[in-house]
Amino acid sequence: MKIQLIRNATMKITLSGKTILTDPMLLPRHGIESFAGNEKNPVVELPLPVADILADVDMVLVSHVHRDHFDDGARQFLPKDIPLFCPPEYAEQIRQDGFSEVTAIEDGLVWEGIRISRTPGIHAGNKKWQDILGPVSGFLFRTDKDPVVYWPGDTILYDEVESLILAEKPDIILPHGCGAVLEDSGPIVMDGHMVIQICRLAPEARVVAVHMGALDHATVTRDDIRTLAAGAGIENDRLIIPADGQILTF
């Protein structure tokens, strides 16, 4: 299997010969507004032309519809008849954007031999910001021959995520690690310490930290997590922090 980080939470995950594009944010640098008053988002360009990103995509998986996960570029560039999967809360909104092949994932389903299970998440540590930011989901991917992949999505590390990791024992975990903050929200995705805790919870897993280096409300950099990992004695082959465009093969 292969995982290519495109930018932020936009990845190409290839399992059983099928490529899934996650959370497409396809606008160029500064294509959407600032979230923290520092700089328009995204703060970096795409590493590849959009046509190259989409060339071999078989399906799109959207965790939620915040602008850094499903932007106007996705609405513009994605084929309107591409298979698109999302949580039920967002299916009708995406259909209204003109997409004709939208499937809501309630609990789970099998697509092209890939079992996709929807997993819980909370987009902040306090109720006020959970209500403001709305529901989010992660996903667990299983096939007969590939490593088990867990993509937690835009969530902090909390008891349900910890329990899922311990119960399911995924081989690859893809946390969003930039520690984004909005006003008094506290982290609304995992920060560096939470990523390190995932490494401790799953000592046999490969942890691939994504959703970094692209947004102006991030508080944690790739180098910050590398420093924390070194201090915790976590080796580079266990915690991988890919560059935009980098392809990982497992």
C-alpha cells in the first residue's frame, strides 16, 4: 500500500489497487481566508498540479466540510460524478454542490474490497468549540492483504480515540498534528504531545503525522514534533513526518 501526503489532510491512500483522495483542499496558496489573522490560507502551495493529483483517484473521502478539508477548489476541479463518501451529516450539502455519486457512511461499508469504518472524533476539548465547529469523523481501513490504517481526522486525542487504538491495533495511524487553535478553543486537532502519546499507545504501529505546515492557526510545526519525538526516544521509522508530496510505501 501507499500513502502520499498532498497538503494538510489531503492524502492519496492506495489500498488493494484503489486510490482514495481524502479531504481535498485544492485551491492555491492564499486561496481562502485567514483563520487566525496571521496569513491567508493555505500558507503553502500544492506540491503538484491539480491534474496530476486527480489523475489516478478512484474515490474521494471527506471527513467534514470545513474549508481546509473541502474547499472551492474541490468543488471546481473534482469530477461531479466521482464516487464521493462522507459522514451522513454532510451528504446533502455535498449533493447540493453538484456531486451525483455521494454515499453517506453511517457506521461502515465495503467499497472495492476495502472495509471503511467511520470512527468518532471531537474537534475541540470544550463543549463551546465542539458546538461551533460541528461534527467530525475519522475512518478505519481494512483489506485482506494491506496494513490496517486509522485516519483519526480532525480530532484531539481523547478517551474514545485511545480506546479505538488499543482495541483495533492499527498498523498505520495518521494523526492531524498541527495543534490548531481558534481564539480560546485550545487545540482543535492533536498537538505534538498528543502525537507522542499515540506513539506510546501503539508501540507496534507506524505513526504518520499529517495536517501540518499548511494553515495559519497551527501552533505546532514538523520540527516541533521531531524535537518531542527525539526527547521521548521515538525513532524516525516509528514516527514519520512526511513533506508535502512525499510518497510512503508500506
